[in-house]
Amino acid sequence: MSVDAETGRGHRGSRILADLTSGGARGAAIALASTAVFFGLIALAVVTSSGWDDVRRAFFNGDIFRDSFPEIARAFLVNIKIFLIAEALILVVALAIAVLRSLPGPVLFPFRALAIAYTDLFRGIPTILVIYILGFGAPALELSNVPKSPMFWGITALVLVYSAYVAEVYRAGIDSVHPSQEAAARSLGLSRATTLRFVILPQAVRRVVPPLLNDFIGLQKDSALVALIGPIEAFRQAQIDQAATFNYTPYVATALLFVLLTIPMARLTDWLIARDRRRQSAGGAR
Amino acid sequence: MRLKIALLVVSTALLAAVATGCGGSDKSASTTEAAAASCDKDTLSLIKEGQLTIGTDNPAFPPWFGGTPPKGSKWKISDPTSGEGFEGAVAYAVAKELGFAKDEVKWVVVPFDQSFKPGSKSFDFDINQISFTPQRAKSVDFSDSYYNVNQALVGVKGTPIASVKSAADLKDYKLGVQIGTTSYDYVVNTIKPDKQPSVYNNSSDVNSALKARQIDGIVVDLPTAFFITGAEQVPNSVVVGQFPTKKTPEHFGLVLTKDSDLTECVDKALASLKSDGRLADIQREWLSNKTSAPVLK
């Protein structure tokens, strides 16, 4: 599994701390000293550069940060809404596509072809284009019964794009379940559908949880793209504040919010990968 | 283990001290040059010697700019180098006043949000319907006014918003505005609609949203409102009305680098264009039929 490379040696708990202490007390002291010197030099280079005063005024202005942060945090709820709705839909749509693609037999070829065409198309088009095309294009058709709301079309675009990625992740999981599992289940008298539901998918999904979370971190960030077609979410609110003050601190505040949200997700992913690894190396069934 | 954690904490604290300690170096004296700036063409401090570099956004829209971009030109919709359109004409009039011939003027594309980024600028001045606000003036220099502007409302004929008579009637409508504009400020601070306005990156996106009926109306400056309706940027659109002039009228200014020597000279040029009526002539030529619309009290 490619994810193994990321986990490195058998770390438990906080991996930064584990790394730091792996060389004993002397090693830790050296690591700390080298860290202090390294970052100290960088900090010194930055703050003594000729443009630092300008940069500090433009990006790290405390007053503007305090003024803009509450508004941006409120707008960030829109991002959270966007990706929570999108994530739930993506899990379902992508699974359906992955299952379609793994259907066997020549009769079902059209479904497989459709699933392949879908993933090829939506992984190929930049997300920003899908959002523009659907966001302004679909409502302009003025069809009755078709919602015009930019939130609706923004979320739809994200679901379409990310489902293509996530379907591939699912498919990798399904393919990774050994064919003998299916053969065994079928020989016990389980139907093809039951086998898929109770034997293949539970194993497949468990294996792909880390890469799934990885895609969702990407989705959380891309929720900012929905701003392009009108809704005021965190990035748009930051742009509004930036345009009013000609100062970039609101962007830094927004970046901070996104990082605060994605870091727990990233750590959770790391932890899941490590747990998975432990289970497998413990010699469990697999 | 405990010792190691303590070490980690101490070193982190040290780092933080380094970072904050260095942050305290306040810029001492912002040397405001004694106003000895002569406006002699040869002594002006310019981006590129011997030429006046003027910035505006691309596409450049009528009635602010005019002319047809020649084939292969980077400009879309209008051609700033033609000197046509209100801002095109003002830019060349200021240039002439400063002593620059037409072929000594060079135009650069400056998206709205680039005109005020920190550090050096790519233009000597920028002319792009940028309204003066005290907040903006902290980051860049503004020239004196070259145009006093009112905000206006664009809607689609036959929809409820087209029959609105006052700003107070707009509470229930979904309005669209371009980001960073005083139109946005006007919607949020003066109209205060119950529905959150939709905000777009550029004017084309605002128009697209009205075309798609995702918004009920656009708030934009009056001459641009007439361009949207007149040039069918949004089919069947109509200028519903203009909003009343504020106590201190909103005005457009040329944008220059903060504390630029050039600001004073540009102001002198504008003053001379105003005093002998040339600015009024330019306005009559390019904006005369674009200033009358019912006032939305």
C-alpha cells in the first residue's frame, strides 16, 4: 500500500514528539538547538528584509484581524454547510459509480462505460469551470422546476467533481479485496448483491478511509470556489474586507480558519493509517 | 520524557521571543518629502522614464472607454489607447497637461485588486472608476475628483423590481454587486436589504447572475447601468432609477502609489482641466445621455 510510505516507522501517539525523542536526550537537545537556529535564521532573514514593514502592515495587521475575524468566522459556517452537504452526497454518488464500474459481464458493459466516461470527464475539467458552467449556465436555461440558487448549483458542481475522484478511491478499495473472498461468499450461497453488500464493500470501504478523508480535506478547501457564483462564504467575506481596507490580513485570517479545520482531519487520517497498519502487522485476518 | 517536553516548550518559547522581538521595529519616520515637487515633465519620478504609464482593467467598458480594439490587441471591448470614452479622454487630457504627447502614454492592464497591492506599482496612475473612500486612501494616494457619481439600480423589464419607486422598497429583493465596489457598500450600509446580497468577482459575473435570474437587480454606478441596458449586456434590462446623491458626493479619483510625488502634479492638471471647462466638455461628450434617471428616494 502506498500509504505505508507516509507512516514511516512505527510511530505511536504524537509523531513529532516521538521523532524528537527517538535519539535520546542528547539527540533531542541537538534537534532542538538545530531547530532554533534554523527557524531563528529564517525569522531573522524575513524581519530584516527591506520589505518586511510593508508586508507586516499588509498581511499581519492586528486591528484589521480583530475587526474582520468574527465576520469571516460567521461566513465560514457557509463553507461548513457546503462541504457537509457535499460530503454526504459524494459518499453515496461515488459509491454508486464505483459499484457500476465493477459490475461484471458483457451485458452490463454500457453501465461500466458510463461510469468510466463520467470519471474521465469530471476529473478532467477544472472544478472552477464546472462551478461557472453550472452556476451561471444551468439557471440561464430558465427551465421550470430547476432551482436557480447558486448554493444549489455550487454544491452540485462540487459533488459531480469530487464524486469522480472518490469513485476511483472506492474502486481501488473494491479491487483490493481478494477475488477468493467473493468466490467463498458465492460458494456459501450468497447472491452477487448480498456478497457485494456484506463481504466486499465492508472490507473495501475500511481500507480506503484514509484516502477518502484526504479527498475531503481537498473538498473543504474547494468549498471556497462556490463564492465565485455569489454566496458570501469565508473567502468572499475576506475579499470584501480586503477590498474595503486594501489590506490582506483578512486573507490570512481565512487561511487560518481553513487550516484549523483541516489539521484535525489530517491528524485523524494519520491516526487511522497508523491504526490500520498496526492491525495488519498484528497478524489479523487479511 | 518530561525533560524532553520541557526542552520542547523552552525552545518554542525562545522561537516565539525571537519572532515577536523582531516584530517591534516600528518604521520610525515616514519621510514626507517637503512639497518641493516640481511638475516639470523631466523631473517627474515615473515607472519608466520618458513615458506615462497608465493602468486600467481589461476588458475596458464603455462609456468609460471607447474605440474598437484593433486585431491582435490585448484590449477587449474598448481600446484605451484610442483616447475615446470618458476615462480615456480624461487620462489623455491629464497626460497632455503633464506634458506627455499621445505616443508617450502607455497603458497597462491592472485588475482592480492589483492597483493597491503592497510594494511597487506597475503604473504611474490608475483610472478605473475607483471611488475615493477614507479607508482606501490609507493605502494609496487618490487624486482629486474627476467625476461625481451616483449609484443606480438595474432590473429586468416586467419583473417586480422594475416598478420599485424607493430604496426602502428594495428590502425583499436579492441584489447583486461587484466585490470591492462602493456599490457593495451602498447596498450593505444604505439599502440594507433583508436578503444577503450576492457578490461577484467582476461586472461580467454580476451580469451573468441577472441573466440567470439568480438575482433580482444590480446596483452599480449610473453610467455603467446605462451601458448594461444599452449594450444588451443583460437582455431586456432597464435602469430602474438612481439613488439620491449623498451629503458628500461619491467621486472617482486617479489612484497613485502612496505618498507619490506625482499626486500633486496630477491634482494640478485636473484643477486646470476643471477651471477652463475642458473636463466638463469631456463629460458632456461621453456621459451626457447617461446621467438622467428617476431618483429612488
